[in-house]
Amino acid sequence: MERRFKVYVYTEGEVPIVHDGPCKEIYTIEGRFIHEMEHGAKRFRTNDPQRAHVYFMPFSVTWMVKYIYTPLSFNVTPLKQFVSDYVKVISTKHPFWNRTHGADHFMLACHDWGPHASKGNSLLYNNSIRVLCNANTSEGFNPQKDVSLPEISLNGGYLSPKLIHPPPCNASRPYLSFFAGGLHGPIRPHLLQHWKGRDDDMQVYEYLPKNKDYYSYMLQSKFCLCPSGYEVASPRIVEAIYSECVPVILSDNYVLPFSDVLRWEAFSVQVETTKIPRLKEILLAIPEEKYRKLQDGVRIVRKHFMLNQPSKRFDMFHMILHSIWLRRINARPE
């Protein structure tokens, strides 16, 4: 891939909705990928569309929500209309979309409404490669052509200093598990109902008290609970990996990022949401030797979830491109 893969980035559109995106807080990856694709990534980007293997539409769904969505209206029509208009522009001006019915084009969105925005053009929804944080198979995500994007939250745009160099593998982790988060979606209320404040080994909070530190708990826990919120993806999975805390995936219908090449069972635990009442029993049943292997696995894959400026081999930017490359090999117009 590194020697051959070429991406053409469409120049059509104006900032802030196109050629820009959030580079900090909850949807960090959306802006960081756009910026790296447009201002870095010289090895992969080509200015000659005839040499390209794929074509990137660099709009930001998060910025659509910020600039053209009417707050509290729950009307996503403006987002779909923007996408429809954008595809119309590039397909009218260039021959590449029509050549494959969009099968060699991709969009990237971390906002929950990325899948909704992609419905603005039926060929984009059905044929194109959609790189989405909201990788929910019950809502139309197709792992054969779409790419699951890790959700990352970087406060102020930077990784917390506490997570840059996690403690050594033999450091004490006194808590069996940890979670803190709001009652979003159907899974978290179930988790908090059974475990909030009920067991010292299971450090489960709705919101941490002000004198408690979120990342310190992660760094002191063997397992980090990662339940879905309103949508399937959660930044806690990547935060757990940064903390070298074994992620416990509590989600339904979620296609995990980079699962084409990463064996998630080697560095995480997936628990059916119906088994939340037995969560402590399930985690305690994992032998210490297996836990150590899982933690070693987390340490090994950590580099694949890092965001670097400029990007580095095998980091998240490269993993995303590799996932797109794999789908381009299998792209078939419908």
C-alpha cells in the first residue's frame, strides 16, 4: 500500500464545511484526517486524478451540524442536501464519480449523524466507502465496503500527559474495572443500575466527583468498561488503549475499528449486554495469565490508535488509509 496507494482530494467546496473539521474534543479524528490528507500525507496524495485509486470528498459532517443545522430541530435534511449538492458538483465537473457510480470515492465522518448525511446521495450510501465512527450494522453500516473509524476525544487537541507514558506492566492496578459517564442510550442505565456504588472492585460512576480524576482511575484499573451511548462508538475504547487498561466492549451491532487486521479478542473483552449483571463474575473468571496477555496485546496495538503530527507508519492515519485500500481492492459498482 505505501508504495502504490494514491488518493485524490477534491478541491471543490469552501471552508469551514469543506477542507476543515474539528481537531480537538469529541470528534477530533474528523478534522485531523482532513488536515493530514490535505496538508501532509505527501506519499499518498496525488494532484493527478488519473493516478488515483480513490477520491476523497473532504467535507465535515460535524461542521455541517455546527453551521447549517438548526439546533434542537432534529432535522437532518440540510446535511443530506449539502452532501447531495456536493456529489452533484463533483460528478458534473469530473468524470470519476460516474465512472464507478461512486464506488472508488470515500467520505469520513465521526459525528453520530454521519450515516444520515450520507443518505443525501443513494450511490454514496450504497456504493461509496463510508468511513464512520457510528459503525452500526443495524443502521446500514456495511463492513464489506464501509470502514469503522475509532472515536477519539482530545481535550484541547492534546493527549493527556498522564496517558503519554502509562505505568509499567507490573504497576499496581487496584481496581477490577472502571466506568464514568452519563446515562446516554439503552446500555448505560442498565450498567449503572447494577453496578453504580455497589462494589469497591467495580468503580462505576455516572459522573465522577470533582476530587476524582478520570484518567487516574483508568490507569489504576485492570479493565475499562466501554458501553455504547446513544450510538455504538465510544471514545472510552481508545482512552482505555492509551491507558493500557483492557477494554471491555459493551455494545450491540458495533463493527470494531480495523478488525480486518486486528484480532480484538487478543486485547479486549467483549461481553453481551444481557450479561451486565454478571460482569464482575465474568471478569474475575479471566485467569491472571490471560489478563497479562490481554494487557500485552493492548500495549502492542497502542501505536495503531495514536494520532501523530505528522503521521507515522502504522499509526491511526495509516490504519484508516489501509482500511480504505482494502475496500478499494474489493470495490464493485452496483
